Amino acid sequence: MQLIQFTGTSNLTEKAVELICQIVKEKPDATLCFACGETPRPVMNGLIQCHEKGSVDFSRVTLIGLDEWIGVGRETKGSCAQMLYDDFFTPMGFKEDQITIFNGLSANLSDDIEKINDLVEKKGIDFLLLGIGMNGHIGLNEPGEDPNQNAHLVNLSATTKKVMSKYFSEEIAIEKGITLGFSQLLNAKTIIMIATGERKAKIVKQIIEQKPNPQLPASLLKLSKNESLFFIDKEAASLLD
Ligand code: F6R
């Protein structure tokens, strides 16, 4: 994992956008996987600008969902599906047949898991964009989970249940999530994990200082044998020596 420190969030975003555009130019049918939430939003906006300018053709990429809260669907503001569609997929003009994401309302989650596992197995992940939870979770891989898993159901940690309320406009009781697992994530050809802002400084310090271990899922990115980049801005780097 290569740590890259940026002076500002805007040059961090520009570099991430540039890298993703390069990947799609070199492989127009690349498979891309994006976290939702606050962290990836500026990068998504940058990609939308590229799409609008017509500088890169995204019409052949495949999108695979990273995670979802169980019990909510696209119509709930704050679900991963809602954020991904409204903030990214729709403005990018992606067609339905390009998109495979988890359905938190599915009556048959094991079929969904199998379908997404098959797709990841068949296509691989060319590019993965990650944020980091306040407890170091990645996707919804929570601290202490077995990292040798594909897509799976997760019991949400107390920290995640507390923090997730920021996404939803009303109080919502969610106990479980669904996520791609580290067996899949670590095989992604290029990974950019992003941490921005002072609130991520403490977890960034832990990630840098600790050896890869499942109690701090983000530290497991150090095990990637592919291109694994850790982009942080000045605020997120503020506790590093
Ligand atoms: C969401 C996801 C999560 C978030 C993390 C940080 O799809 O994968 O791991 O990336 O919780 O969330 P933000 O970016 O909102 O701080």
C-alpha cells in the first residue's frame, strides 16, 4: 500500500479522477466498484464532469456494488443504492445492464450474494474506490471479521450503527449489512482508499502504524499484491509524525 499525501482535497480528487479515467481509456469495458458515502462524492463529481465533457467514454464499463444496509432500498434516502444512483449512476448515464448492486430489500439475499460473487469471479475488479469507517471498516467489513470471505452478511458494529444515522433523514434501526469481502477486494487491480478531513486523522494514524490485522480492516489493504493507493489530505494526515 502506497501512502500519498495531498495538500488539499481538490488535488487529491483530481489525481483520483485522472487515474480512473486512465484505467477506462486503457480498458473501456473495465469493472469498477465504488463505495458510497461522503468520501467518494468529489471523485464522483469529477467523473461526471469528464462524462459531460465527453473526454472519456464510460458506456462499456461494468459497475459492481460494494455494500448495502439490510432493510432499505433505493427509495430510502441514505441507502447505498440511492446515493450511488442519484449522485453517480444517473448523472453518468449508466444503463441498467451495466449495474449490479446489492438489494437491501431482497427476499433472497443468498441468491443475490451468489450472483454478485459469480460476477466478481468472472470479471474481476479493475478499479476499487474506498472510504474508511470511523472504526476502520472497509465496505461493511467490520473489525474482527474473517478477511477470507467473499460477499457476505454482516452484523453492524456499535460504531457503524451510530455513525450511519448521518446518511438517513429519519431514525432507522438497521442491524445488518451486506458487503463484498476482502477475498474479492484484495484482488482488485487498482485500489484507491481515501481519507479526508480531520475526523479521519485518528484512524489514519492507526492504519499507518499497525501491521495488517482484521481488527482494523483498512490495514488489510497493505496485503494487496496489486496497486493499492492510500490517498489522504492534510487534515487526515494531521496526526502522522
Ligand atoms: C460505504 C462504505 C463505507 C464508507 C465508510 C466511510 O459504501 O463502503 O465503508 O466508505 O463508512 O464513510 P464516509 O465516506 O461517509 O465517511
